[in-house]
Amino acid sequence: MGKDNLTAVLYKINDLRLEQTEIPQPKDDEVLLEMSCVGICGSDVHYLVNGRIGDFVVTTPMIIGHEAAGVVSKLGKNVQNLKVGDRVAIEPGVPCRTCSFCKHGRYNLCREVIFCATPPVHGNLRRFYTHAADYCFKLPDHVSLEEGALLEPLSVGVHACKRAGVTLGSQVLILGAGPIGLVTLLVAKSLGATRIVITDLVQSRLDVAKELGADKTLLVDRNDDEPTLVKKVHALFGDEPDITIDASGAEASTRLAVLATRSGGTAVLVGMGPPEIKLPLVQALAREIDIRGVFRYVNCYPAALELVASGKVDVKRLITHNYDIKETHEAFETARTGRGGAIKVMIHCDRS
Ligand code: NAD
Ligand code: ZN
């Protein structure tokens, strides 16, 4: 094994450095991974540009990256489920396993979860990284490592659709056609949603949504008032959606989620916008709209992997740009600006 462990370390706002770090040794229940690729998530860009997300603040240098896949290069002594050479997707959050949330199967709510690149926990944009072996998912030969990395956002879509109760015949409105809105679209389709309308402010993203199977798209006009927007949405459905999933985080979308959903339906909030916003709550109350939150995913990696491995879902179209780890700054610039129609920017750690 070479000594090179090139690593992307975020020191502070707009100060991301590539430097060598020590190759870690796997603990007994961990594996050492030779990292293959890491997708850039909106949250990574947010930490770079703002140094914080809510209460999570970058106060000490933090290795960035959490949408990743790699190849097992060394086993901790207790590891049974993997062998050297296995290609794996990495579920980036490892919970405590013993608290009541973990025991009830809602480990995404565990207060002790260690989640890659959520300060102060280091992420995995580097050549070598150690991870809990049972949070690594072996990829079948025909599933690429890039697809493995995309299981992370795809799992958010799986969890959002589960929380929303998407099922055969569902009419689903998705607000926002970024990576999260698009994976939600793919999962909703695979679950049997028969009508899916997706919105965005950017036409090129809606074009991709159409390619991925959205029935109708709506380019949101910021000048439209709310009743007009609701009318447009309902006209596109020819009905009212029974489920709305906000994947934008914009206050206007969160409000629309409540206003446009059919009485008795469900509004699921995935997008993270400002911590406090104004909502038409009496509408939600009087029309019995269930508002449900989504925090990452829980027990979703196996389903996400099955969706990809079976060919039911094709996530590859989300990747618009590829960079080498040495080009990390450029990769982040592309993700930050969205230049060149960027949707998912992938960084490869094993190409140079
Ligand atoms: P993104 O910024 O790439 O996509 C958001 C999209 O929403 C953009 O295409 C934008 O043009 C669109 N948009 C903005 N305002 C809009 C409006 N008023 N109406 C319609 N569309 C609008 O981000 P992403 O990576 O796709 O993530 C989406 C959101 O989900 C972000 O807020 C992110 O923080 C959040 N997120 C939450 C979780 C969770 O666990 N809850 C996990 C991952 C991401
Ligand atoms: Zn726990």
C-alpha cells in the first residue's frame, strides 16, 4: 500500500485544502477502504460557503465528503461480512446501536450518530478511510462504484417516499428538481405512483426530470401568487395530489406543499430551508394534511441497492460532471455554481 492519502480538508469558510493525512488502521469491527468516488452534496457546498448548517459549525478542520463508495483493502479482526477486494457503498451515518431510537429501528434519530462530514466528524473524500463494516454494502459486479456512491442520495428518496406512503396509484407532487427531488421522483415511480408532477425554477432541471419519467413539470414563476400556483398544479394533475414532497427547502415550496395537497393527504418536508418559516397551518389543520419530516434515511440502503441492481431505477443520469480528487476545488466550484447544468458532481479518488 502506498503512503499517499490525499485528503480534502475544510479548514474554514472557503478554505478547502488538499493535504496528506495518515492512513488510518481499521478497528476490530471496521474495514479500511480504498476510496473510489465521492459525490458532492449540497450540504458539503454549504459547509464550504457558510461554515455551518444550523447548529453544526465547522470549528476545527474537517475532512469533507459523505456520498461515497470504495474497495475493501483491510479487515478489522472481527469483520465477517466482507472480504478484501469487495466493492462497497458506504452508509455514512453510524449510530450508537444501543439507545432507544436505535433499538426501535429509527437509528437516524440517534443522538450519538457519527455522520461523515457533519462537524466535528470527518468525512471520506480521501484515498483511504475506515468505516464500520456493517454500514458497508457490498455491490454486485454489475453495479458501478459511482452508482454505489449515489445510493446515499437515493436512500433519502427511499426514506421520503416511505414517510409519504407513496404506493400504487399515488399522485405525487415533488417540489424542487435538484438531486433529491430527482431521486424522489425515481423512487416514487418505482413504487407505482401513477402521476408525478415536479416543479423547479430552472427549466434545465425540469428537462432532466422529464427524461427520468416525470409526467408533467411546472416551471415556477416567482411572480405568480399562491392561488395561481395551486391552480396550475391542480390543472397539471387534473386533480389534487394526495402526496406532496418538498425537496427544495424554499419557504414558498413548503407553503405550497400545504396549500396544494388534497384534504386528508400528506405533505413531507425533505428540503431544509431557514430554521423558522411562516406556514398556513390552519389550512393543514382544517384539511387534515399530515405534515411529516424526513431526516436522512433509516434502513434504506438495502432497498436503494436493490432498486439499482435490479435495473428498476437508473441513477447514472444524475452524474453530470466527473473530477479527480486533485481537482477538488474545481469540482466544488462546479457544484456551487451549478455551471454546465451540474446536477451531481462526482470526485474520483482512485484515478491519479
Ligand atoms: P438543490 O439545491 O440542488 O435542489 C433544490 C432545487 O429546488 C433547485 O433545483 C432549485 O432550483 C429548486 N427550487 C428552489 N426554490 C424553489 C421553488 N420555490 N419552487 C420549486 N423549486 C425550487 O438541493 P438538493 O441536493 O436536491 O437537496 C434539496 C433539499 O433537500 C436541500 O434543502 C437539502 O438541504 C435537503 N436535504 C435534506 C435531507 C434530509 O435529511 N431532510 C437530506 C438531503 C438533502
Ligand atoms: Zn443510538
